[in-house]
Amino acid sequence: MSIPLEQSAPNFSAPASSGKTVQLSDYRGRYVVLYFYPKDNTPGCTQEGQEFRDLYPEFRKLGADVLGISRDSLKSHENFKRKFEFPFELISDTDEHICNLYDVIRLKNMYGKQVKGIERSTFLIDPEGAIAAEWRKVDVKGHAAKVLDKLRELAGG
């Protein structure tokens, strides 16, 4: 299932790195890249975060904020953010509330067992708070650049 484009992005309030509480509605008037990833300090999630980090100045020039979300603890997020110098907030969703709002929890096969986990997904939210684009089952390599290209198309940059 996917969230229909142009539907309002589900609002949430959640703890984030840097001791902040992030509320999506606080970002009205700006684009938001909301990316869901499975786990801090794993190869794919690290690469994805690094790609968003490296392109972060370009996202900011186009009036966008980047927010990463996983089920990891705030302590794990702080260490991950510091280790890889991510300039954006990482949101802790240990109870899967936000993951469920965005329908990113899936059953996955891991070592022959079915486990519940985050399907790597990204949502681009426009300044009015509507979902302008979404990516599901994301391939990490080059993904941040694809999101940036879509943002350029939408923001006229």
C-alpha cells in the first residue's frame, strides 16, 4: 500500500537527535525529505545517510530539510550521527508509530526467518504538507541524488 500523492503527510511528534522533539507540522513552508531506514551503523543505512549528508547543502539551497527515521534508540542515533557527521536530525521511532503512519513496516526474510522490519522508503513532502513523491523498496546507491533531482523539478531549481 502507498499513501496517495498529494495527500497530506501524516503529522507526528517524536524525539530526535540533538535532544530535539520534531513535529512534522513545524516544517510547513519548506520541503521535507523523510527517509525511513532499517538500522543505524549497517552498511546500506550508513551509505544512504552519507549520500544524504553529502548532498545536504544542495537540499538546503532548494528549501528542504532532511529527516532520517528508524526504530533505533536516541543513544544509537546520537552515536550514528556523530560518527558519520550527519548534519540532519535522526528520529527515534521505537514504538513504530511513525512507521505505521507511513506504512513502511514489512515482513522480511532474515536468515530463513520472517521478521518485522522497515522497508527502506523515502517521502518528499511539499511546503503545504502534502506528499509530492515517494520511493519504496529503495536501492541505496544513488537514491539521494534521485530525490534531489525530483526536488529540483518541483522547486524549480
